[in-house]
Amino acid sequence: MDFALPVWSWRSTTCWPGGAFGAREDLSMQVHASMLALHTRRPVKMVYSREESFFGHVHRHPARLRYEHSATPDGRLVSVRARILLDGGAYTSTTPAVVANAATLGIGPYEVPNVALDAYGLYTNKPPCGAMRGFGAVQACFAYESQMDKLAAALGLDPVDLRIRNAMTTGSVMPTGQVVDGPAPVARLLQLVRDRPAPPPATGDPRELPGGVANTTHGEGVVRGVGYAIGIKNVCFSEGYDDYATARVRLEAIGGEPAVLVHTAAAEVGQGVVTVQAQIARTELGVQRVTVATADTAVGSAGSSSASRQTYMTGGAVRAACRAVRDRLLARLPATDLRLAGGKVVTASGAVVADLAEVIGEEPVEETVVWRHRPTYPLDPRTGQGDAHVQYAFAAHRATVDVDTELGLVRVVEIATAQDVGKAVNPQAVLGQIHGGTAQGLGLALMEEIQVVGGIVRNPSFTDYLIPTILDMPPMAVDVLELGDPTAPYGLRGVGEPPTISSTPAVVAAIRAATGLALSRVPVRPEHICLPTYRLAH
């Protein structure tokens, strides 16, 4: 008997859905909404309550990490042995990729001649875990940076000097055998945060003390501490994945004025990719009137808004499409060595050759381009070797905290950060990403924790699952480096994830400096600081 199967045609159009931070890597209500729409042939809207969102969306992988560092008496790293266990919950989700990131980035941005690192993703009877900003690099960074502080103390060295002594540079070799061929300003980033002026001491204003206006302390038992950390993150999809993005660009004359329409499927989740597309079109085509169409997969794929990749990938696709449009348009003119600027066709010296709208006339130019980054390759399953990543990004943090050692309260006084962004395509958005990522790292250090008992999330609300508010965030001093990556569009680097990675260990290092406690887990809760029984046990 022959069976005729229906052929479904899927198309997705999106608005600006707001922050994602990884959860949209997994399907939740999308399939149900699509099936309902197909069955009823009516628009379908599905909304999770906050509690349902806690249950229905993936969260960051809890982890247990064990590290052994060996070094010479003068602080040169000799070897690192590590074992990383990541709790993936009940389903696979993105666990294999999270494990791969934790493994390949697991020793940090340091030169280590001997590495033995095993990383595992585990099935457990818990809610599933998946993508979350930092994607495996967060958990590893907390471990290796905690180790660097312990190593510095054991050797009697300054913790920043120890890091600088072992910092990777351009040409360094990762444990996977991949050569870091782009800028790797690890030492410079550490120096920038260390050399920032220290914040002033507290004035006695209750708002400047741990506990704030609750007036829980008047300064007795309050100790200040300073901590440092630096992290490394890969950008774009890795390990041979066919990562690409599609862009369609149309240049036409409307009312005697040149106009550009940019169309991609890139989801705007607050990272600024809509603005970036318009910026690129204006830069490449010299036209001010640019419209970015609603994101639509009818154009082609843009890939997901993850791995800090959208500006890199969709931006690269828009740039390539704009250049294809420009080349086709300029082919209409007999002269060579021409460019577009200010709505005109000009020579290399800036002399106007023609009005752009006149050259376009009644014949718009449209190009659709599928753009790919340089190739990556799977890791060898036996040796763990391979050029797995497209690009590496780095960020450093210095955290200053005041700790009430009797009550276990922490106030973050200031955070200084430095990050190489390659090229700040949109400087304001870059700063926003650095501030936002640092806030998430602070949350992981001090308050954010999914509590699971018997396979059930016990704190599925923002009453019990705490996140930083504007009152928790301290002033931030930010240094942005623009050391262009020669393989990336405009030399840019992905920006969104690195600030989350190193801010957590920096805050915890500052609490350690203030209290003298080991503090080997996050988030750091008050009882970890002030209860004698916890101190004895840890």
C-alpha cells in the first residue's frame, strides 16, 4: 500500500522578542503553537507564566570541577590536570557542545605545556539544562581562575603578575593544538584593570555599606577585598559545523533618492543586530536611507542568536551582499576605481562622477549572498586535537567588594573591566553588552541558583530566584580595546559572552580576599561567610 505524506513548508517571521541568553536554543512552546495553528488555521498565541518559564525553559549546567595545577617556583605553569562534570538534566539538549566548550577552554587564556583534561556531560533526574550565556566557559573559568589565585598564594606571588607571566599571546597553542592567530591581549587586559584607580573608601552613608538602607551594620566587621579574573570564549559555531548566514540587499531609487532595503532572518534579541545591519549598509553603499525589513526565514537562514555570532555572521553576510550590489552597479559605468559615498559615485580622490540615484535609474540592483566564516574542524575523538574554533575573545575584571564578615552580607563597590572587541561597530551597544554581561556574572557569584529538590524546581519565581537589580550593580569602569581580527568582518569580535565569564570569579576572589575563606562554590551565600560550621566544613 502506498502512503502519501504531507509536505510542510515552514517559515518564521519575528518581531523583537527580547533577551534570550541561550534559552531559545531549545524548542519549548514553538511546536505546540505551530501544530495548533496548522490544525485550526488561525493565529495562535502561547504565553508562559513566570513559573512555567522556570519549568519549561533550560538553565545553565551545574558543574563539579576538580583541578590540579603544577608550576615552577617562579610561577611558570608546567601542567594542568582537570576533570569537569556537567549536569545536563534529563535530556541531551546542547550538552555535548557545552561540554566541548568547557573542555577546549578549560585551562583559560594561559600557556600550559602539559594538559590532561576530561569533561563529561551527565544525564540526571533533573530538569534539562542547555545553552546559557557563556556556554561551558563560565563554569571552567570559575575553576581555573580560583586555582590561579590559590597558586599565587602558595608561591607568594601577586595574582595578577602570575597571570601575566603565563598569559597566552598571538601564536600561542591551545591544548587542542589550535594556534591562536588573532590578537590575544591577555596581559594588556589584566594590566588595564589592575592600573585603574581604586574606588574611594566608604563614607559612612548606610547606602554604601553591606545591607544598605536596611541599616543592618554601621561598619563593624566590614572588610574590603579586591579580586581579579580573566576569561576566554570562542565565537561562532565550532567543530566543523556548517555555520552560515544569508542576506538580501536591494538598492533602488525612490523619489529621486537612493534607498537600501536589507533583509535577513537575524533575530533581534537586544544585541543590536538590526542597527548593525543598517550601519553596514550605510557604510558600504554610502546611502543614508536604509530600511531593515522584518526578520524572515523566507530570505534564508541567519542561524541562531548565540555564540556571540550575529554581528559576525549576519553582519558579514550583509557586508558581502552590499559589496556585490555595489560591484554590479559600478559595472554600469566605464570608469574604474570608483566608490559610493554620500549618495554619489566618486573617485578614489573624492571627485563626484555621478549622482547615485541617476545611475540606479529604473533598474534596481538586488543581491542575495550566503556568507560563511573560515572553516573549523571536529576534534579528534581519541586525541582531542583539532582547529575547532573560529575566533577567541578575552575579557578581564577587577572587583572590589565590602563584606560584613559577621552577617555574611556583600556589597560590590566597583567593577573594572577591559575587553578586546576587535572593532566596536556600535560603541554604545558594545558598552551595553559589557555592562549586561557583567551584571549576569555578578548574579551568578552572589545570588542566582536554581534549587532542585526531588527533581522539582523549588524557587520558580523572582521572589525566590534572585537576580541583580540596578541597586545591586556597582559603578563600572570599562576599557575597550579594538585590536582587529584579520579573519573577521571589519576585524570585529563577538562581544556578548566574555563579560559574563570572568566577572563571577573576580567577585568571588574579592570576597576571598576580604574573608580569607576558600569559597569553592557559587553563588556565595551569607552562611558560607559567617557560619562557623560552614567554615570548618569548607
